[in-house]
Amino acid sequence: MAEEWGDYLGGRGLIRINFALREFAPNPSYPLLGWIAVDMNSFGPNGFPTEEEMPVLDTIESAISGRVVHQSVELAGSIQGKGAFELFYYLQAQGDFELAVGQAMNEFPTYRYEMAFERDPGWSNYLDLLYPKPYEIVAAKSRERWSELRVAGDMAEIPRMITHRTYFAESQAKAELLKWAERKGFAVKHANRGDFSRPYPWGAEVSKEETLLPGSCFSSAHAIAQKVDELKGIYDGWDCSPVTSVPPPKNWRQKLFGSK
């Protein structure tokens, strides 16, 4: 399946999740959860790994995933917190998963770990534990794009058109979102995926000219994410073009040349 990773600070710690699985969850072909918890060797008083520990945990995850990649599994996400690093895999069957994980962990003899399996055909661990709530999803979806804009020298205080992407399983839900967005002053347009065999084929984009300051774009994003959640849809994040210089006033031609 496709991958789209994001992370956010949740109740259990720093949660990293593959958003691309949301459209297909629950997936009846992967009814078994494989859970792995690795004890951190170095963590701070807040339970999060130290700077030196973080690359080791990344290497452990890569080693495990590299061993189990041929066993029809999907890495749904991970949690770092309380001195532990948890990994959540969905499996078609247990097979040699436990053996493969053990072989991977043999490369890290100083790290203790435990593992368990649970039938989870409804994907409750993904949908209820890992997947962010509406007020959390904006941060999870925004972090990478916000970083890219800052690197590009974006001037967050300058208004620009910001577009929010949403998807729905039913056309009626999309229509309700568009009506709500228009009442809130957003420009709207249809953005269907085109492939109506997918679980969430009905797309809509809503846009408004706003800044990237906390009380502007992100307030709108939270409101949209909340409404999409009420309509059982997927909020897929926002995007905009970087603004790296102050644009001229909208009536600059009139001021320069005078009215005709």
C-alpha cells in the first residue's frame, strides 16, 4: 500500500502514523495486530528518547521492517514515550513474524523488547489509538509543509490563498461540506479522485485567503477537520504557494498610472 507519514504529540507520546492506510481501514485482509515494545536505553525525565537514542530507534525500526517486509505486513505507526518505543504492524497471518523480529533484535543485544499479537479486524489500534483526533490532525498534517515553507523563506504574515483537501465515501457528505464551507466564506471546487473503486472517491477542495499565523489558517484548518470528521470523511491537509516578498497592493496599477 501507499505511504504518507506524519507525526504529532498525543496522549501516549510522540505518535508517528501512516496516513495512507486510513482510506482502507479497516482492511479485512490484515486482521492481526503485531505489537512490539522496545525499552529505550536512554531517555529523559519526560519519557522521550535522548538525542543520541533517536537514531538508534530509527535503525531498530528499519531492521525490523527489513526483516518482515516479505511477510504481507503493514507498518501502521509507532509511539515514543514513557521510556518505550512501540511499533504497530498489521498482518495477514502470524507466520514467521515473531522469528523475523527476533532476528532483527539480535543486532541490538543491549535492548530489551517484548512482543504480542492481537486479533484486530476492526483496526481499533490504528483508528482509535494511533489516528489523530480532529484537533490533532492539523498539526500532524501541517508539520512537514510548514517546515518546507520556512526553508523557502516564506513570510507567514502575508495573506495568500490556502487550499484544504478533503475526501468522502459518499457524495452527499461532500455536498454538505461544500455548503458549510461556502457559508464560512471559502471558495469551493470539486476534486473527485476519478477512481470510484476507492473507498473515499469524492473529493472537495476549499480555499480562503489567509496568513499562516496561528489564529488564521490553522483556525480554519481545525474547523474544517472537525466538520469533515462529523461527516465521516478524511481531512488530507492544506497547501499554498510560498510567499517570499511583500506583494504590491491590489490597486497598484491605478496608483501608478492613474485612473482612466
